[in-house]
Amino acid sequence: MSRQRNYTKGERAIIYLAIAAGESRDGVNTALAIEQQKTGMSPREVPKASYDLVKNQYLNKATFKQIWKQVMHPKSLGEFNDGKKSY
């Protein structure tokens, strides 16, 4: 099984902003599909587990600055949580 491509910065921005705004996973995936079609990117959806992780862990008490840094240079959950003190 081949590994999926990484999300682009634009896709990550859509994901984080939509989830922070309370959008459902279906809504996030619809927005991604529209953007991917416009830019010619291969389709990629947000799995339920990833949606839940972003909603409940990454965005839980995160500042806009932290979210922006996560969009630009994604970190694992452990690195993200450890870095909260330095943002």
C-alpha cells in the first residue's frame, strides 16, 4: 500500500480553519475537494481520526499563532504539545 501525499499548506489551512469554525468532517472534505479540483491536486480527504485529533487535541486551547505555525510546519501531536510553551 502506498503512502498518501502530504497535505499542502493551503489544504492544512482549510482543514484547521474549517474545524476551528465548527465545520463538520463532510464540510471540510467538500471544501478540500473543491480546492483540489481547482488546483489539479490529487483527491485527499480528512479521515475521521485525523478530524477528531485536530478538533480535540491540536485546536484545544491553541492560539492563532500556534495554528499558523502548525499549518506552515506541521508537527506531531507530541512536538506540538511540547512546543506550546515556546509559542
